[in-house]
Amino acid sequence: MNSAARRIGRTLALVLPVVLVLSGTLAVTRVPWASTATDSQVLTASSGKVAAKAAAPRAPQDVLRDRLLVELQEKDPGVALTHLQKATTERPSLAKHCMSIAQALGRAAVNKYGAAHRAQAFSRPVCDTSFATGVADAQ
């Protein structure tokens, strides 16, 4: 019986630290401190410090896209498309991103309204047929 206890003891001595390290590492590798929506502060087990992601300035087209997607959800795609056209007229540097933003709005419209024919009803002559392309892509 003494040898069986010794064998179990040796096995636990080898396995238990590995299990504890792995479970502890996995448990604290990513712990959001601020909120679940952002990943700005994360505790890393390897460093023992709180690491903050560098808040890089966002590109104007990304800010516009996000604002218009929120507007689409709160109002309707027609309002968002009208504001897209106004933004690209006021800031010509955004015109090269108009197609991708309109496509994103088309996909979001299908997600909100379901059937493509309902989403397509909000189409405007903004960025050629990019909104319609986004609607078609979402199907």
C-alpha cells in the first residue's frame, strides 16, 4: 500500500502543477476591466500587468461608416444614404470610400429588414449601385 500511495503522490506531483498553471492562465489571460463592449484594458497572466491597447485615431471613413450604421438601425437606410451623400459632398476625400460604406449599409439593411426587396426599397442614387450590391451580397 505504501508503494501505491507513493505512485499516486508522484503522479499528482507531476500533473497537478500543470493543471493549475493551465487553468489559471486560461482563466486570467483576458479579463475585461472596463466593459464587455471594449477591449481597452486587459490583464495578461504572462506579464502580471494591465496592458492597455493604444487607442489609435480612427480613420474618418470608419467613423462615418459606424455613425451611418447606427443611424440605419435607429431610423432607416434612406436617411443613412442621404447623410452618406451629404458627407461625401462636403468632404470629397470620403468619396473613394463611398462604395464600401454604401455596401455595408446595404448588408445592414438586409439584416434589419430581412427580405432583400424590403431593403432594396430604400435605395438611393448614392455611389452608383453600391447599396444594391450590398443588399445582394447579404442574401
